[in-house]
Amino acid sequence: MSFAQAIASGFANYVNFTGRAIRSEFWFWQLFLVVGGIAVEILDVALYALVSHTLTFSPLTDLFWFGTLLPSVAVGVRRLHDIDRSGWWYLLMFVPLIGAIVLIVWWCKRGGKGYNRFGADRLPAEASLHGAGRSLHRADS
């Protein structure tokens, strides 16, 4: 999945907590959050720092984070589904440090092959060989 496809999928599945999300979808969404967050913060500083010498609020940044909160949780839950874990494990995020570390490790894991209780594998084995001596593999590596 490309960067643009991951962003489109994130917004298309705005509050979809069912199904599975592959690693590239999840990590490209995280990259979008970082790049988008930096961009709107720069815009806030440029637009509002000129008006006031002290920037006391960041409306564009706040709108960006508020607008991406639900899709971020949804893609995180769908990523957990891909490794056959319940979305309720996302609540580990509220356990300081340890919870976030566990979730990051899980989000880095390769998704389960075939069907699991959350649906079909979104990355089926490639249909063609890529050269002599190479085996079929998932493109999610």
C-alpha cells in the first residue's frame, strides 16, 4: 500500500473498527500524522505569531489532531486485528511507557496469513515468482 492509499484508507475507514490493516497502511498513517502535525504547527506559528507575540493556542493543530483522532485509533485497532489480537488491547496505550512499547512491538509484527477471526488476509501471497531461487513471500515486509 502506498502513502496516498494509506491516507485515503484511513479517512475512508474513519470509524471502522472491524477488519484488518496491514503494516504499510498503519505506518504510512503514522507518517502522515507526523508530517501533517508538523505542517499545521508551522502554519499556526506563521499565521498567528504574526498577529500576537505570544502564541497561546494553535487552532489548526488542534483541528488536525481532533480530526485524525478517531481514524488513528481505528487503524491501530485494525492493525491489532491483523495479528489476531482484540482491539481492546489498544487500551494498553493508557499504561505509561510499558503499554506503548508493547503496542509498538505488536504493530511491527507481520500479520497473520490467511483468515483469522477478524477477516481475510489483506496481503495474499504474490502470484508470480520474482526470479530464480526466490520463494513466494508477502509484500508486507
